[in-house]
Amino acid sequence: MSLVPTRPRARVAAVAAVVGVALLFLSPVFGRAAVSGQYRPLLPADGLTTGCYPLPGGVVPDFPYVLRHDGDTVDAAGIHRRVVLHFDRVDAAEAVGTIEDQLAEAGVADGTHVEARDFEDVPDDAVVRGEMVLDLPSIGVQSDDPVCDDPNSTKRFTPDLLDRS
């Protein structure tokens, strides 16, 4: 009795089994990530706190938020800055009242316009509650920090770079 099968189908099956077992034992060596215990990606810096493109007066919203987009737009009124935030755990009225008070306290409320809306049909336990759009005077980059070159941090996506916020 021989260990090598004599029939062609049996030989193919035996070779496939040997290759499969070999790949099973060698797989940890190829293409595996080092086990670090860190399974969340590093998050980019918050674009409103890095100093790259701050809000007027250095205001940072005094409510939980996520910066979704920040960029300049052009219309009949000229060039202006449009900042889009998602606000968390507050409603639209509270978010608008808070940011308008902060802008007024910083003395920069003139030339700014704030609109917000609550998302419809969000569950009571949802974190993100709505969206805020700030219409502001346009500014250039305010820092030479390398993070200012990262559109994932500044949320200033060029037309050739898809919005990945």
C-alpha cells in the first residue's frame, strides 16, 4: 500500500489538501497585522481647534460637534466661508443660541450668519441631532502646522479629492 494515490482525482485531492494545510500553517507570516490591541484608526485633529482655519474670534462651539466641511464658496455676494457642523446631544435652537452668544462675546458676530436644523426621525438615544451651517467671512490658512495640509483634519476638500468626512 502506497501513501501516494494512484488515481488522478485522488492525487489532485491529496495535493490540494497538502497545499491547504501548508497555507494554514504559513498564513500568520503573510499579510497579517501586528497584534496591538488598538483596533480603532487614529482620528484626524479637529479642524476648528488646530489653528489652521479657526472660527472668527477663535470661537470653538461650546457643545459637542463634528466638523463635516469647511470651505470657501462664491455667489453674487462674493467669496465667503461655509462651515458645516453636525451637533450632538443638543437641539438646533440650543446650538444656534450657544454659537451666536459665543460669537457675540468674542465681538465677531457681524458678518456671520448661522442656520441649523434638527434631523428628522432620530431616535431619542441618537448622538447626532442635527446640522449647522455657518456663513462667515473667508480667511486664509492661519498656521504653518503640517496638520493644515491634511484635508481630513481641515475638512477643506478640493474638487479632485472626494469628501471623506
